[in-house]
Amino acid sequence: MKNRIFIIQGDITRQTCDAIVNAANTSLLGGGGVDGAIHRAAGPDLLAECIPLNGCATGQAKITKGYRLPAKYVIHTPGPIWRGGERNEPALLASCYRSCLALAWEHGCKTVCFPSISTGVYHFPLAQAAEIAIRTIAEELGKTDTPEIVTMVCFDPKTKGAYEDALAAIL
Ligand code: ADP
């Protein structure tokens, strides 16, 4: 598994891969953070494809084309908003990663990049989010050869460190 999960620091909108994941909100109509950056970089055709999707439930995922992005697809998943941890937040976060990887599998995506879902304005505690993300990705990759490679694209060094610690603890 170590050669199939990578952690880098960078901007997910610049990644050349089959699919990038968008930490969206349930409207799928764009927002701040990574969501805003992805819509800006993809251009207005992305919003036009998102509008008729009628939103997406927390923990689920929907796929669109990538338009002006170097990625072929965008997989949109609303992460859980942290409300103290007693509102099913950990299971919902794991479900985001599973749902995205299932869509990537269906579309034959060999390379997939994730942002750190829910750890921005949704305030999921970083170390716990990283542990859930890495464990869920490792479990899912263990069941299939597709995707071949999953990369966590962390925007800042603190986030990158948390995912590196989680990867080291699990693998
Ligand atoms: P959420 O609402 O799920 O918390 P945010 O977009 O607020 O989503 O934050 C999720 C993570 O994405 C944060 O670690 C944030 O720093 C990071 N992020 C913001 N912009 C980018 C980007 N262009 N590429 C990768 N990660 C990004």
C-alpha cells in the first residue's frame, strides 16, 4: 500500500491526474476554500454541469468533467461539518472517501487527488480527519487495483504533517 498512497504539499487545481476531489458543500454550487479555487480554475462550465445535479448529501459524491483543469474529472463530496463529534462526523467523513473512490473506480480513474476534506471551514479536528482519511483510502485500495495511486494534496505544511503521521501510523 505504501507505493499507492502519496502525500504532497500543493494546490489541487494544478494536479494532472484522472480525478481531483472537491471538498464541496451540499448545494454543489461552489463556495470558499478549495471549492472556490476549483470552480475558478475549471471555469463556468463546471458550475453549469453542477446546477442540474441538484446538490449532494453529506458523505456522498457526484462526478463531473474537469473542463479547464488539468484533471479529467472532478468528484464533488460534501464533508461533514464538525459539531463536536457526536453527530456521526467520523462515519460521514469515511463515507466521503469511500464514495469518491467508488466513483473513481466506475470511471476507470487510475490517479486520484484528494484535498483534506472537512478540515478547513468545517473544522473537523485535523489529526482525526487524517487518520480516518488514510485508513479508509488504504482499506478501499486493498479491494481493487483502481485507482492505482491516491495522492493527498495538502495546502499547508501542518496539514501535510498530519497526513504523514497518519500514514506512518497505519502502514
Ligand atoms: P471544508 O469546507 O471541507 O473544511 P475547505 O476548503 O475549507 O473545506 O478546506 C479543506 C482543506 O483544503 C483545507 O486544508 C484547506 O487549506 C485546503 N485547501 C484550500 N485551497 C486548496 C487548494 N487550492 N488545493 C488544495 N487544498 C486546498
